[in-house]
Amino acid sequence: MRPSRRWTWIVALLVAVLILLPMLIAERYTSPTQDGQYLLHPARAYQFVLTAARSSRSSQLSTSGEALAAAKSAFKDTTTRPTKVELLFLPGDGAYTYRTRGGDVLTVNDPGRFVWEVWGVDTATGDAGGTPDVIALIDYVTGRVLTSVG
């Protein structure tokens, strides 16, 4: 292979990586409820990566483990048991509304760019092993519960 042709392939590969990598990162690290949006809107994937890079390391809940522990602590005196958390990347302006599979509506006015979506089950129904649903939204930076079901 001639050197100029090799460089053409290297540049093409680098361009492909620069275009696709942010989409793959955003898809991997955000909630399944946001699946597909980064592939349809690549600029949003770049916003996610840049916001994540600038996000404060001093945030209360910068990892999913910290967020799940906070969720379990927040719901310890209830019949709701958090089972997992997922990261949401929000536009950051106006209100964010989410309708759960159970029909409940969770609304937060002017949330930050990152919010933890808390999934859980209600043990009062006797279905502790049932299908988890979104039960709350927790702020990434402060760690406070922004809204919850019930």
C-alpha cells in the first residue's frame, strides 16, 4: 500500500471514530429510557460528552453506586425498594416530565443537566421480585430527591 493511501485510510478511520465514539459513549452511560436519541441526534451526544467532562467531581452522586445508596437511604422507611439507578442527560431548560409504565407522572422544574433515574419495586403489593419501574428522580449534584412516585 502506498504511503498516501495508508494516510487516507488512517484519516478516514480517525474521522469515523470522532463521529461515532460520542454516540456510543452517550448510549452506554445514559438511561435505557433515552436509547436511540443519540444516534438520531449526534450533536446531543457531543453535548453529553462535553457536559460530562465539565461536570463537577464534587457532585454528591457522581457514580451509580453512590446514587443507589442515596436512593436506598431515601426510601428506607417506605414500602418501595430501589433496585437500580440510571443516568439521565437533560436539556437543562424548563421542566422535565416522565410517565412511568405504571402511569404515574414525575415532573421536575428546571433540573440540572444530569439526574439519576431511580428504578424500584413496591414490596407492599407482595411483588418484590416484580418488574422495576421508575420511582424517583434524584439530583446528580446535590443528591436530593427531586420527585418521587406517591
